[in-house]
Amino acid sequence: MDIKQSTAAYEAWLAQRIPVLAGDLRLKHQRMAQSPFPFFRATFYRWVQLWPQVGREVSAARRVLGVGDLHVENFGTWRDHEGRLIWGINDFDEVALMPFTNDLVRLAASAILAIRERELSCTPEDACDAILSGYRAALAAGGGPFVLAERHRALRQLAISNLRDPVAYWDKLNRLPAERSPVPASVRGALRQALPEQRPPFRLVHRQAGLGSLGRRRFTLLAQWRGGQIAREAKELTTSAWGWEKGARGGSRILYQQALDRAVRVSDPFVSVHANWLLRRLAPDCSRIDLASLPKARDEIKLLGAMGWETANVHLGTQGAGAALHDLDRLPGRWLRKAATVMTAAALEDWKAWTKG
């Protein structure tokens, strides 16, 4: 099965489970052709098919509740109950029980692609080593969330530099077209309940965001409240693509909330799962961090090490995941470098095939 056949098969499977927006799906296909990195972000379903190429020792490692579609731009910031700025993984659409090595290899492969596209300037070898070092350290320490207050100064500076200009942020949302798709009554009710007291008047707009989830229904609510603008969003969830490839063995449960609840992290009080819908707040300080938005002067090794640590924070939500520290010692030397190189090469070949003809 080539990449075009794989994409058609996955999208047919997806359409059997949830409504798919044809216009958003066409946009996704266009963005996949732009360069290998957005292609990589959009095609976790293909990654799962190619995963056995890393070899049995890596592909059959201890299973944990993993992120699945992990990459270097799947990290961002949010505010906790105390108003503190928190940094960590911010998308669990593809979470499933999978080998702990999957998240590490995918994160490392995404870093290699980012280096190739000059979004990162370190070497692929250093990127892989930094990710693995951070992961090991977190497992040994039992994990620990990234509260950007007294500690994590370098990471705080990177995160704060990314905080968007509120005027530009809200202007972009306000220019979005009105939502034309019918909103399920339960979703409309959940969005209203997510608003502050007094339930201010609101309008719904159509926001096209992400890459892996582009094509799914997403309803964005905008309102004015006590002198400023606020936003809430509901995004439809479904079974992870890991389940698509594995069939019945992959499971059919949506594990998003379970991953949030179990991980070693400080939760976002505005994020919750209702049935098969993810509800969350949208705001300038509550967003994914694009590599292109980071300052040119930055410590990329520390950043990648933090990504490895945060990956372990999620894995430690699975009982017995700490034993992966010993499992790492039994894997072949430089296994992460080798596996990430194999999967990067496969992604590049697929991208070339996607853009051909």
C-alpha cells in the first residue's frame, strides 16, 4: 500500500466513525504537499503502518499510554488554577496503548525533519541524544511538571517570547467566517456551559487548525465578557489511528481524558472531554508553540531534553512505566538515532510520492 492508498483507506475508515469535512480535508492535502515536516505531522496513520521498519526490539517494547502523534510542535503553554504558566504536550488526539519507544522515535524523527528544514540548527545525533537523556532523567526522578515560575528559566524565556500579541490573536479569530455546519445540541450546550457566569452572547466561527485533525468537526465560540474577548472550542475525537492499523486489537476507546488524568503534569482547568468531544479555552497564552516563532538565540539541546522529560511525564501515568528505564539498557546501542533515521527516510519517500503527479 503506497501513501495515496494509505491516505484513502484511512480517510474512509475515519468517515465511518465521524463526519468528515471535505473542504478541510482538501486543505489538509494541500498542506501535506508543502514540505516534509507538515506532511509528517498530518500522517500519523501512515507512521503506524511503517512502524515495524524500526525492528522488533524497538517496535515491540513495553506498552504504555502514549501520545502517538508526538512531534516537536506538539508542545505549548496553558494556565493552571493558580494562573501559573505551564508548558508541556498539548495534543492527545492519537493517544493509545503502544510501545514507549514510539513517542521517542517519532519525536526524534520530527526533530530531524525540523533540522532538515532549518527550523532547528543542532545535529540529528545531538537531537536524539538530548531527547533520550531527558526521558531517562525523568524516569529516574519519577517525572515532574514544567511550571514556568521559579524554575525552568530558559524554557520560560522561550515560552514567553512566543506569547502572541493579543490584538493580532483576537483579530485573526474575529476574521474567521461564520460556522455553517449544524452544531449538535449537546455540543452547543457544552460550549455554553464552558463560558463564565452570566453566559454572554456569542457567535460560532469556522476555524481550520492543526494538521493531523484537520477534516474533523471543530466548533469555535467567540464572546465578549467583562471588557475583553474570550473563546472556547469543541473538537471531535475518535479512535486513535493506532487502532485503525491494529484493527480490533488496537481498541476502540478514546483515551484522551485518561492520558490527561494520569500524566505527571499540572492540568489545564479548561480542558475536558465530553462524550467524544474535546472542550478547551483558546487564548494567546494557551496555544501550541511553533518552532518558527521561537527566538533565534535559544538552547535547543535543553529544549529537546525538556521534550524528552515531558514525554516521560505522560508515560509515567501507566503503572510500571518506570521499568522502561531498565528496558532502555537492553536496546541496541544508538537505537534511537538509528530508528529515527529509518522512519525519517520513510517519511521523505512518502512525501515525494505524495507530491508526484
